[in-house]
Amino acid sequence: MTEQDLMDPERKPTLAGVERAARKVADILPATPLLPLEIDGKTVWCKAECLQPIGAFKIRGGWHRLTDLNDDQGQRGVIAFSSGNHAQGVAWAAHRLNIPATIIMPEDAPRAKLENTKALGAKVITYDRMGGNREQLAADLSQKSGAVVVPSFDDPWIVEGQGSCGLEIREQVRARTGSEPDQIVACCGGGGLASGTALANPDAKIMVVEPEGWDDMKRSLEGGAIVPVEDNPPATDCDALQTLSVAPITFNILKDRDATGIAVSTAEVHHAMRVAFEKLRLVVEPGGAVALAALLAGKVGLTDRTAITLSGGNVDRQRFADIMAGG
């Protein structure tokens, strides 16, 4: 693939692209730990992305995308939209690269995510999650300023960058067991992490987990075509996974891999957060705990080399305390 091909926003993400992204990420960040957790007599390998500098895996895609901007694009800046984790990933990369960043965030985003994004130097614009159109807001701002839009999952760089997490999982499981993972269970909103992980692990079974009522990737995979979230979806603590519709770029990768989907309840998510804290000593946000929730609820058949993502740890302090106390 030529340099021009690599810079084409219409290109498809590839394993080679994931490997390239992984090299870039490894230059600035250590691999996050892969921690063992015993469930029903089986050892499950937990990828602790909640320990990233911004508390989530999104730092990977943000870094991969922004480091491929040319000088003119870097001067004009970037625009992203996110409930908080992608916001922080883009803001972190932009701050490090001295690139102006504007982030569109929902009004009901967790306060910790809003404050952390602002602290990284990004300009934050809020909108109504259910009534506003974040993609259109970003497009309008981009047209006025010339800034580059950095989507949260509908982008080849983002998929490849998130796939660097899957590549680390593959290498770490091999180092600990002598073989690559045979099953990976990934938290899923728009599917960037899950599809990138699928590219990085071509021989593993891929399963995606979403909160109940927001399980559009699950229903899309079952129906063979993209199905949006139904009208009036239920409230959920999993703000990071409130994607109204997935994108062809992520859906097609997962569909081609025969990925399957699982939905988990709020109670199952809260239980998983408590287990992660008690057994792994980790603070995991609701959206980052859905993969573990699926395993603990018995919704996934365990294998000898099952790996899961604990994809984020950005949760407001009081809300976390309430959940730990059983609220």
C-alpha cells in the first residue's frame, strides 16, 4: 500500500494498518496489563484499558489519526464528537501534538469526562443527545473552520488504532499460554474496538457486548444489515456505549467474521464493576464492564483462552461509590 493509499479516508482498515498503529502507540505508551481472573474454574484474561492515561482505549485511535494529519490539517485543527472517552483520547493526542481540538459532547455526559476533556485544552460544545445531531454539528463546524472531523468509530484510522489493543491481547495471551486467544469478548458501542480487535485476531471467535436497549450491533449482526437503536431507548449507565446506529465500516468487519452479540442488564453491569474492583482492584466504568458482565452472567461459554476488554474507567466518583454499595 502506497503512502497516498494510507492517507485515503475512504480506504478500508486492514491488519497491516493495525500493526502500523500498534507500532506508533508502542512508541509513546506501554502495553496495558492483561490480568487473570478465575470464573467457573476457567482463567479469563482481562485487558485493563481502564489504566490508560485518559482512562480508556480511545487514546489509541486518537493518536493514530492525529499523527497522520499533514501540517496544514494540524494547523486547522480537529473536531470530534463523543460522550467522553473518545473526546479525551482526541484531546490528549491534540494537546501532545499542539493541534487545536473542538469536542462535541452530550449535555448529560459524566461530569468527570467533561472536565477531563476541558483540562486537556480542548474546546467543548454540548448538545442534546436524543434531540441533536452530533455528526451534523461536526460537519457544519468543519465546513466553517476547515478542521478535520475525527469520528469516534466510523473511520479507518480509528478502527486500526483501537485494533492495537487487540494486537496486544493476541501477543500477551500467547506469552502467557503459549497460544493465541481463541475467543475475545469486547465491549461495543459503535464497534471500533471490536472490529479492530477482529482484524488483529483473525483466528479468534469475536463476541460483542452491549447494554440492553442499546444492542443495535447485536441485532444488526443477527439480521445481516444495520439496524439502529429503537425509538425511546431505556436509560443506561453505559454512556460510552450509547451509539444510535453503527457504521458500515465496523459492521462489515464484524459481519464478515461471523461475530455474535450479547446484551446485558444494568444489574449485571453493576455486579461486574464490583467484581473488577474486588478481584482485580480496578475501577471500571459501566460501559467498560459489559464484557465481564456477559461472562459473569453465564452468557458466554468459557474456553481455555478467553480474553475480554475492560475498556474504560471514567466514572464519576459518587456514582461509582453508589454502585459499589449496591445502588
